[in-house]
Amino acid sequence: MKSPILCLMLGLGLAGTAQSQTPAERNLLARMHSEAFEHSQAQAVFDMLTVTIGPRLTASPAYRRAAEWTRDRLASYGLENARLEPWQFGRGWTLEKLTVEMIEPRYLALVGYADGWASSTSGEIAAAPVFIGGKSPEEVEALRSKLKGAIVLTQLAMTNFVRADRPQPSDPAYVPLSAAYATGVGRGRAPAPPPGPTPAGRIAQSLREAGAAVLVKPSRGEHGTVFVTGRDEGGGAVPSVTLSAEHYNLIVQMLEQNVPVKLRINLQSKYFDDDGGKAYNVLAELAGADPAVRDEVVMIGAHLDSWHTGTGATDNADGVTTVMEAMRILKVIAARPRRTIRVALWGGEEQGLVGSRAWVKQHLAGPENAATREKFDVYLNIDNGTGPIYGWYLENREALLSLFDQWLKPLRQFGARRNILEPIGATDHVSFNEVGVPGFNPIQDYTNYDTRTHHTNMDTADRVEIHDIHEAALVMAWFAYQAAMADQKIPRARVE
């Protein structure tokens, strides 16, 4: 008796695949599902990234460890040419020590985190804070004598909290583009800034020139959720710390009520540049079986880097685990895709998609890469959210809706819902679309993502259900295989 999955697949005829199918190809989805849910290795991969290695800031020792480990893991699956590809990034960074306390008028251990790439303080700083929230550059400059060696509170009390996750685009009642606020899509270009230094830049320059000891600002999260990012400001940058909004606001309220406050901060960090400022992407392949198209490439990927306060579980260890598990599934079931399927784990996504953009620039962009670009079929990314894959954002590619709907239909019994036409921004598929190569990102779950885990200290393994990764890996493997078996490559988008 045929399984329900096999019957469904036979009825659909696997639109877009080769006409002559073996029995193994006809029951492919059933075998994928069995491997994804009954023999998964997702937990081991996810635990290594989040529990054993932890946060993976680009170019840090932890990131390099994660890159080497995932490369070796992909090779252990039997994938070909598992490798690290270097690209130029800059200094790595680790936090070695952080003490943030209120010591007068009473003791309170403060919830706070050093910003990424923050420089060290000159030992322990214990002082009354100087508050400059809401002041103009001229007013800050007038305080120069008080800023030397000072703990500076740089912002007004936080009142504009992040209190809403983006809506779910796969819901039937979803209003088109209503999730765009969280991804940058639909905003258009920001107006060009006026020439010369901005007010914020002038204030930053005054603080640096005055010799401020450490800058403190509030998070926009609530309930102890601290959003922390950061960037390398180079030599002479003032150390910086982000506090939980509740603790920052308390200090501001005390100052407003003329309550004497004294803080103690000690921030010690370390920079790494022993590899010439290089970072690494991880790649491996499942070779195509059809001599006519085996040099054409379907790529799936996710970013391996994370921020440093949580463990990068939802952003993006779950995505990395998904694509690695999808490749393992395809290899274990002895799938023979016509085109080559390549997996990529990117660094530097959190600094502006710089790892994927470096790869695209080297391999796909410009007239010198025209032949390789022509052989590249499609890139399927996973980021922005967590949990199962409900469908795909189709980047306003209306001609692809029918095809993606056909590929999604047999997955609905496992939780998939629908594809939508609108685009999504702010992750690595954008690097491919920028050079006219089709790139797509899936719709996932956003509950507590924007408000709780995205770039925060709460991005931990507790926020991920491993069975959701089983489903996501199944969907990713299925779509990669369908693209690799299709009669034609995905049509190219016109580069604006």
C-alpha cells in the first residue's frame, strides 16, 4: 500500500522536475521527512553552536572555532569541497570583563553589556555620572571640563520601547507590507544628511576629545531585555556600555530628584588582528548528477555570526542548523540533484551583510564573473525569525508564485502555509539580488523575535524548539532539490 505522502506526490507529479523519475525520486519527500524527523542530527549541531561555542561575533576566536567546526561537520556528511573562504573584515573582539554597579546611595548590580568592539576603560572607574541626555552639541562642549574621566549618561530616559513583533505574513488576514517596518522594506531611501558633521557626530567628537571615561546608554527593550550591537570605532574610541532601560531610567530619575548617585564600571576587552583582519565563510557542495547542468548552482545558506550578549540561538544558530541539516538529509537519502547544491554559512551578516557581499563580489559581480553568474541558479537564505518555515517572500516576482506554490503544496501537511509576493530585506539574500541573481528568504515565526531575542541578551537556546528546525530543514531540503531538478533555472530579476 502506498504511503499518503507518496500518493500525494504521485498526484502532483512533482512539477518542474525531470520527466523520467525513478521510484526513489517519486517517494523523495517521504524519505526526506523520515530522515528529518526520525534521524535528525539538528540537536547536536544547535547545541554545539549555542551551548558549547556560544556567541560568535565576526572574526572572534569563537567565530573561527564555529567556522572550522561546521566545515568539518559538513565534510563528515560526505559533502564535497568543505572549506573556509577568507575575506577582509577587520579586527575581532572579545569581552574579557565587565562590572557595572551603582554603589551610592545604595548598592545595585546593574544589568548591562559592553557594546561590540568597545575599548577598555583605564581600570575601574567609580564616579558620579554626568548626564547629557537631550543636550545640544554646544551644551555638551560647554561641559568639557566635567567630562574628563567621567561616566557619561548619553541619552534621555527610555520611553520608546520595542513592544510589538512584526505581524505574521502567512496569516490569511495579513495586510501586505505591514511587516516591512522590521526589515527596512518599503521605507524608500532616507534623505541625504546635510554636509558636515551631524549633531550626534559633534557630540561624539566632544566626548572623545574631552577624555570621557565611559559612555552609558539605555536599551530599547523591556523587562531586562537588552539590545546590544556595536562597531569598531578605532583607536581612541570611548568605551561604551548599554544598560537595561529600567536601570538606566532609575539612575536618571534619581539625578532629576537630586539624589546623589555613584556608579562603578570596569570594562576590559581584547582585539584580535593576528590573521590580517580576515573573516571566513564556510562552503560545501553536493555535486550535480546531470552532465548538462551539473555546473549550475543552487545555493542555500544562513549567517553563522551573532552578537555577543546571548548565544545567537534565534539569530542565527537555528538557521545554520537548518541548512546544515538540509544538506545532510539530501546526502543521506542519496539524492541525485541535476544541478549542484551548495551550502554557505556567512560571517559578518550583523555588520551589514559583509560576508555574503564579499563572496558575491568575488564570485558573481561584474563583467569578469559573467560566466559564473550565468551558471548560478538561485540562493535560498534563512534568517529573520525562528521556528518552522511557513512559506517564502517572493521579492515581487509574481511570475514565480505558481512555481513556489507548487513546491510548497505537499509541505502543508507539515505546517507550511503560503508564499507571499512582497520582499523582505536586511539579510544575506539581498547580496544576491543586488547583482540580479534570484535570492529569497522564508517566512518564519516572529513571536517574541523583535521584542525579545533579536540582538539581545535573551537570544538563547531556550527560545528555540528543535522540532521546528526539523520542519524547516525538510522544507529547505525540498526546495533546494526542486530548484536543482527543474527544467529551467529561476528567471533573473532586472537590476535597478
